[in-house]
Amino acid sequence: MAKVLPPVQKNEYYDVVFEDLTHDGAGVAKVEGFPVFVANALPGERAKIKVVKVKKGYGFGRLIELYEQSEHRLDAPCPIYKQCGGCQLQHLSYSGQLHHKHKHVKEVFARIGKVDINQVTVHPTLGMENPWDYRNKAQVPVGEREGGLIAGFYQQRSHEIIDMERCLIQHSINDDVVRGVKEICKQHGIRAYDEQRHKGWLRHIMVRHGYVTKETMLVFITRTHDFPNKKVILSEITKKFPHIKSIVQNVNDKRTNVIFGNETKVLWGSEYIYDYIGNIRFAISARSFYQVNPEQTKVLYEKALEYANLTGEETVIDAYCGIGTISLFLAQKAKHVYGVEIVPEAIEDAKRNASLNGMTNVEFAVGEAEVVIPKWYEQGIEADVIVVDPPRKGCDETLLHTILQMKPKKVVYVSCNPATLARDIAILEQGGYQTKEVQPVDMFPHTMHCEAVASLELINR
Ligand code: SAH
């Protein structure tokens, strides 16, 4: 069979119009239907590109000349935007970003919609009034340059640390603490960890800030157990930052890219800081998972609660419950909530958070949702509403089939990946559910991440 050559060739120039964005924020143009990905290009833009690499079904190009630029194009406000890579969409206006995420969810539904889910109402993305300073957690690698400490981020595709004074999507308090701690440690002769030689001491600094309580936690991730000049360092830090309530040391003595080691000890103050999402109080330890954008988390969970439409009589299952955030939200309005999660430490946090809020109508189990929920079903536990919030790969098919057997009146699907959301919804629709509406919520402004919550109702019993 004659080999079909791609319609583009390496080192050739083409005039193109960009139609879409890839998952990492590059522009997508098609040359005779053949997709070419070009960094820093936006949908609607017309440009000359040079093709630099051709693969089997797609190619990569470089932007040579922009003939027509998008009305949504901006100069990225962050001076280190291109080096960092943490954000992908700062060159697109915020309204352009929200529009793109809305369009993306709709397109994915239409593409994967084997049933009539392309009829589903997808609402415009709920964005933030101020889409900056939103992250409550900073986690920065520490290195050395000319004898001094630097802390910031790894340059894209390298292990070179770039020093950073300010990250525009980070709460400024976290940046202040990182800067202050770096300065104090430098004055007291702290050496940074050296990856190459596996020498030195300070590997990472993590800071977490409670948006509502204004309490801050500082974590030193170090190679060894000792802490040189500990007394003076801690005293200077706590004097400079009175909002710090907890200082913790985590020891990671391995040659690894994984940030945390297994040992964690409190150096000063409390083991936890607290924060609220809505009326619910959470205890957050150094290793706890906690949503990084608390303001939008509240928006997302309130939407999930609205879709669950609880009256106080319902039994609810929260699958993939993490530290029980959604479970506790639902428990305010439900008769009983069962949460299930695979990470044992998260379930310990979930139980602690339930008692912290005096909630007795919720219980948690450790295990795989696709194993535990079928067992519950066998034991006679049947939910009126099931909420799922799986990782990017979506729900396990066994779980979806258990839902189809159990037949809860409602399924509320919280998703961080529209593609697997649409795939799983197609299965639920074939089994008798109808998707009522989908609400994208912007949890991570200026990045490509796209979160959405969908409401499904049982129509064929
Ligand atoms: N609902 C929580 C966490 C959602 S993140 C919140 O909003 O905070 C998805 C969670 O699913 C993670 O905590 C992950 O540990 C968990 N998880 C992954 N695979 C799982 C499985 N098969 N069964 C149960 N939980 C799982």
C-alpha cells in the first residue's frame, strides 16, 4: 500500500488560522485537516508558521509572523511567565479563558456524545471576580546561587531553579513567607540541598495559608533530621510572621523528585492550621490534601449541593471523597452520608473533620470506590443521591455499573477532566439517566485546568 504523506513538511512555511488550544495551551491549526501545534498562538489568529517536527498524525510548528491577532490577546502580566510554565493562558484575557473552557466542555460532550448528550445545557464557566492571588499553598524548591539561597520553581523541562519573588496566582502572604524564610535561613548559614551530590540540607519550603482564618503553616523539607541554628531561625520567623501558627519539618533523605519524605515532626506551634469552606471547618496538617483555591471550591461544592437537591431525608454516597470536603457539605442537608476514598490518611482527616464540625450523620470507609460501593449495595445500603469526584482518569466502569444497579434518583458528577466526564456520562445515559445540566467552574485561572459539575437524573427505572 502506498504510504500517505502528511500534508506538511519539516522546515516548510505555511499560512494558517488557529482553531483551538491543546491541553497545554498551544494553538492548534489545521493544514488540509492535519493538526499542527504552535506555542503562544490563540484561536482566531492568522499567522505564518514554520513546521519544526512532523509525527504520524500531527506536527509542531513555530510562530513566525502574526498577521491577525486575537482581540483576547494580552501581554502576560507575569514577568517570568514563559520560563515558569505553571500558567499557560496568561496571554489570553480572562473572559477569553472562561469562554475557551466553556467551549471545550461543549465540544468534548458533542464529540464523545454517543447518546443525546450533545443536547445538554452547558452553562458559561463560573469564573473569579479577581482571578489572581488565589492559591493557598506554595511549594518551592530551594537552591543556591553565588553562596546565597534561592527558591522558586524549576525552569520548564529542566532542574534549574529560578529564583522567584512573586507568583501572581499565589496568595501574596505565601510569597512573603517564602521570601522572609529564605532571607532568615541565608543569614544563619543554611545550605540548600544539592541534587547532583545529594548533599546540603534544605530541599523545599512549603507554605499554606487559611483564607478565612488567616492562619499559616510553614513546612521545611530537609535531607537530614538535624536543624542547624534551629532556635534562632524559628524565633526570627515567628517574630516576623505572627500569623504563622505551625512550623513543621519533613525529612526526605532519598534521591528522588518526590517532594515529601515519610517523617514529619512539629517544630513549633500546632500540628494543624484551620480553614473554612462555607460553614465547615477543616483541620489541615502538613500532609493533608486540601483544595488549593478555596474560594472557587466553595462555588463548586455549592453547585454540587444544589444539584443534589437534598431535603434532609436522603442517603447520600460521596465517592472519591478525599478528606470528606464534599461529604461534610452534603451532610448539612442529608439524612446520612457515606464517603469512600482510597488514601487512608485522607480518611483519618475526613473523620477528624466530621467530629470537628459535630457531624454524626456521616461515616467514612477506606478503599476503592468500585470495590466498597458494590459491597455496600450487597449489604443493603442504597443511596438516593451519589456524588462522584474521581481523578482525571474518571470513574471505574464497575462503579458506573453499580450505580446503574443501585439506581439513585440523582448522580452529581464533579470532574477535573471533561473528556472522561463525557465518556462516563454516556454510559450512565445508556443505563437510564438523563443529564440535566453541566456547570464548568474555573478552579485554576490562567491554567488549562477545567473543572465541571454535572447533574444527572434517573428517568427509566
Ligand atoms: N472529593 C475530594 C477529592 C477529589 S480528588 C475533594 O473535593 O477534596 C479524587 C480523590 O479520589 C483523591 O483523593 C484520590 O485519592 C481518590 N481516589 C483515586 N482513585 C480512587 C478509587 N479507585 N477509589 C476511591 N478513591 C480514589
